[in-house]
Amino acid sequence: MSDDCQVSVRFHQPPEGLQPFFTSFYSVDIVVSGGGRVVDYLHPEWAGLRFASGALPDAEITGSPPLPPSAFFAHGPTSTTIRFTAGTLRMWGVGLLPLGWSKFVGAPASELANVLVDGHDHPAFAGFAPLADGLFGPRADPDAELGRIIEHFTARLEHGHPDENRILACHAALVDSDVATVADMAELAQIPAYTLERLCRRHFGFPPQMLLRRQRFMRSLSQFMLAPSLKWIGALDDHYHDQAQFVRDFHHFMGMSPREYANAPHPIIGAIMRARFEEAGAAVQALHMPSATRMV
């Protein structure tokens, strides 16, 4: 694997009509010297679509066989890392918020949680295949590519989702950093606990307890990645009882120790996190606010 690569990232806020459904649309240009490849790790996040042109990436999610290089990767919500390698390429990422998953995918999110597929081969993502096949033209044209993404999803806008208000209420409670327990989340969302469990599994992919655990972890990881001088102890979320609890979570979500992760290079994800934070106010997908209270 090569250690010499250049990464350029551009984030784009979706137009107003699409904002409730997506974290962002972003493009990544990677140039790896000598025709080599680099390795990096996606963090636990909401569902994502990634379209690539060039030296296509390959990827694997923890516990599943690796997928061969593909121009269209898709995955449901994740509570683990996705390891990927990439060469010189151009890639677009589309992050689906829970409301976006419900509207544009529709399958129960729990059935595709921690599932990574070639988007061309899975029926849940078949509707995005025309976008994947027609996104890139003969020449790199970021504005035209962004326009095709916006046009694709705008054409699929219809009337509202029947669970829309409850999804947004649940999401707003989930990203509230003061919420520490399922009872807190149910109270803030004004949704009975038994309904919250069903709603979260269907639209968010995981039960509320796991979602809150992931939020706590991602707040800590995000803080460290943006300010590594804090060290891990200085980046820990207030809801952690001690550092040992965080280390256990790190192994669960990332499949490695905090030290192993900190010592590994993150040429792609590091650049994406910094650009996402500058443009959207949240360094990782999981910390994006729902549309009504979106960070800007």
C-alpha cells in the first residue's frame, strides 16, 4: 500500500427540498503515486451510497467477505467499520439520513444494518443503478455530476412519509448530547418506549440502546480526530464512566484498540471529516442533526 496520496474533498448541502433526507453530497478526488492504493476505514454511520470512477475501490465490512472492486457500493446503517482500499479515482458519496432511508430505500433498515453490497446486485438499491451508470461523463465535471445527483432524487420526491414526524422526533432526541438513556430519548421524543424500539429498528437500523451507545462513541471519536492533541482521555464523551468503558466500545465499533487506530494513517477519512465539519458543522454522519435543527 502507498503512503503517498493527495486527497481533495468538496461537500455540498442538498437543496432545500432534499435536506430532510440527506446528510450531504460530497466528492472525493484521490491521487495515489505510482499507481498504488491506500487503505482507510469508514466509521459507524447512517446508510451510504458511493459511486466511483477510476481505480475502483474494494471494501469489506467486519464479519463479512470482502467485496471486489465496484463502481457502486451501498450499505445500510452501520455499527462497525468498513475497511476499504482505493487507488487514483473520483468518488461521490451520498449520506442517507433515517428519513431518507425510509423514503428512498423503504426496506426495513434492520434487515440491511451492517450489510455492504455492490449496489447493482441488491434489489434494495436497484433504483439507484441508473444514477450510478450515468453519473460520470467522459470528462470530470463536478457541477454536472452534482446536478445529476440532485435531479435523480428530486425526480423521486413524492408526498410525505407516514412516519415522518416520529422519525424526526426520534432523530432529534438521539443526537441531543444530554440524552443518556432510552427513557430520556422516549421522553424527549414523546414516543412510548415500545413504539420507539420498533421505530428505531425499522428506520434507524438498530434498537435505541445501541444507537445511543454509537452516538456516545462517535462524539468521542469525532472530538479526537478534530483535535488529536486532546489525547483520548480529553476527547471522551461525558456519558462515559471511565476510559475502560470507552476502550471496550472502541473494540466493538472499530475492531481495534484506540492506540492502533491513532497510529494508523487516515489520509481519506481525515480529509473528509475536516471538510464535513467545515461545511456541515458535524465531522461524521452520525452527528448530523435532522433537517429542522440541522447544524450549519
